[in-house]
Amino acid sequence: MTETTALKETVLRSDELTCPSCIAKIESKLSSLEGVASAEVKFASGRILVKHDAAKVSVGDLVKAVNEIGYAAKPSAV
């Protein structure tokens, strides 16, 4: 990813977060996707903040990646 690439910030929501291990799994999975610059899970709110290159990874790809590891996620307005 180049420095001139504009990153999009997407907020996902998951109500299935029960422990610190959940956070680590989700952050690791999302961070491994090509085009994702960062992924941060907010345990208390269930929010997942992802900065990514929308040309390389879509919101649908992000949701699918979280679902693949056993957690339900959906796009959130905020």
C-alpha cells in the first residue's frame, strides 16, 4: 500500500465478543487481509474499526473474514 492511497475507515459491529481472545482473533484475521492497514476491536461497544484500501478489500470482504472465524459481524453506521 502506498502512502498516497486514501484509506477508508469502516465500522463493523459484533455482539458476540466475550473475551480478549475474541479480540485477538478478529484483529489478526482482518489485519492479514491484503489492503487492510489496521483493525481495532473495541470490546465494550462491540465495534470493529478497520482502515483499509477499498479498492483492494470491500466491506463485504471484511464481514466475510470475521464470519469465517466464527463471529457474526455487520456494517455499522457508527
